[in-house]
Amino acid sequence: GAVVSQHPSWVICKSGTSVKIECRSLDFQATTMFWYRQFPKQSLMLMATSNEGSKATYEQGVEKDKFLINHASLTLSTLTVTSAHPEDSSFYICSARRARTQETQYFGPGTRLLVL
Amino acid sequence: AQSVTQLGSHVSVSEGALVLLRCNYSSSVPPYLFWYVQYPNQGLQLLLKYTSAATLVKGINGFEAEFKKSETSFHLTKPSAHMSDAAEYFCAVSAGAAGNKLTFGGGTRVLVKP
């Protein structure tokens, strides 16, 4: 199988703090990972595409200085929400694509962020 | 650019009845189409995908979908609903390759009545 994990699964933080979310491909290498955000009772919206060893590509309207993405290895991408505010509270889901393929993405279980 | 429209944000079916979830897409290039299921507070599970092979695609848990290019549709069906089918369902499209970024529809929440 192709398993993607996320850590943490839940995080509660105070307004103004930064939060880091990890996305790992456990049994395959992933040159490309995607970060999605899902607000309550809404669909998933792509935030950015993360490519190993290069800068992430952000979707229109997503602040790259607020949502820092680092894809430092073939199995790990991190999303850091800087100076989080209550409006950043959401469900963040990552997905990973197996290296050197155009196979379907494999999704992680998601991270729920609550900013107080 | 591509987009997905799911008709009906909520669908209620009786256990044992047909489940039909509608999805229409638009894409400037041949699309790759997907149906995902999401249970509360969980990630997405792939039900099935269309990648330009057979137009009738069979997936897991008894679901299937038919790609109709003339109607730009990819509706999801299951002949007999089970209580465990209660969840949120998302249709998605990617352009150019199955592994490219996904554009999701708004989702359809399925309620199964005993």
C-alpha cells in the first residue's frame, strides 16, 4: 500500500503562535505533495503544491508568508502556519504522489487546527 | 482550468435503496475523475477513478461510476445502500494526469435511513 501520515492529528494553540504540521509518506518516496484546507461543512481547497528540493507553488489567494511549506526530503513535507489567528482554524489535509509517476495522490488523515 | 459541480449537498436514502450522487465537470483537457469518501474527522478514501480507460468504473464497497463525455458527467451509484455508507462524498477532477492537483466539488452528504 501507500500510506501517508500527518502529525499532529489535533492541535490547539493560542492566537499569534506558529504551528507546524508534518506530512510523511511512510512506504514510498514522494517528490510532490499537496496541501489542502477544509473549513467545516465545506469542500477541500488546494493551498499549495510542494516539490522536493524547490519552492512550493501557492494557489491564488493563499499567503505564502503565512503558510510556509518546506519539502526537504522525499518523504516529508511540512506546513507551518505562522502567527495563527482564529480564522486559520481548519482541517488541513496533505496528499502525496509517488516519485517519478503520475499516479493518483494518496491522502493523509488530516490535522485539525483550532486557534483560540 | 477545471471545475466540478455536485448536484445536491445532501442526499437521504433508505437502507437497501439505490444511491445516486451526481457530478458534472468542466475541463479544457481530457479529465481524470475521482470519487472520494470522507468520514467525520478523517481524511479522504478513494472510491474509484476514471483515467481514460473503461467508461464504467467499478470501485470499492460496491460503488461504480460512469463517465459520459457528451454529458460531462461522472455520476456515482450503488445499488443498495448500507448504513455504513453514511458519509461525505467528493467528486474531483485533475487535468493532464491522474497525479496532478485536484479540484473538488462541494461535496454531498449522504444520510442512510434504517
